Amino acid sequence: MLVAAALVLALLDRESGIPAWRSLRADQQQAADRVRALEREVDRAEREAAALVDDPFALEAAIREDLGLARPGETVVRMPEGTGPGGAAH
């Protein structure tokens, strides 16, 4: 019983270091989540880069998209930055 009371007091006492430890653990988890998200983004970019090297149609589509060009009969639709396919709104 005495040990349980000491543990509760340690959890509540800001000077014990336990709240700081819990905060650091939360920060570590957020950083790990961000690392995983960035790894997925890098993987996507690497696949896109490989497609641009290997697939002439993908290269043409990327160039036309970047320059806002269209073939005869096509219509160019411009969307706000960060929306549409390939770009999630942040």
C-alpha cells in the first residue's frame, strides 16, 4: 500500500521527472510517426523518379503537367496548390 501511494505521489509530483519522461515519450512517438510519413514520401518520390526514367509517357505527362501544356483537343484544369491527385491539402 505504501509503494502504491509513493507511486501515485511520484506521478503527480512535477519535480519527480515522471511528467517530463511522459512528455518526452509523447514527443518521441510524434517524431517516429513523422519519420514513417517521410519514409513513405521518399518511397513515393523514388517510384515517381524511376517511372520518369523508365516510362516515356510518364515523363511526357510530368513535363506537360509542370508546364501546363495540353495536346490538341485536351483541356488543362488548374487546381489550387496542394489539391488534386498527387497532392494532399496540408
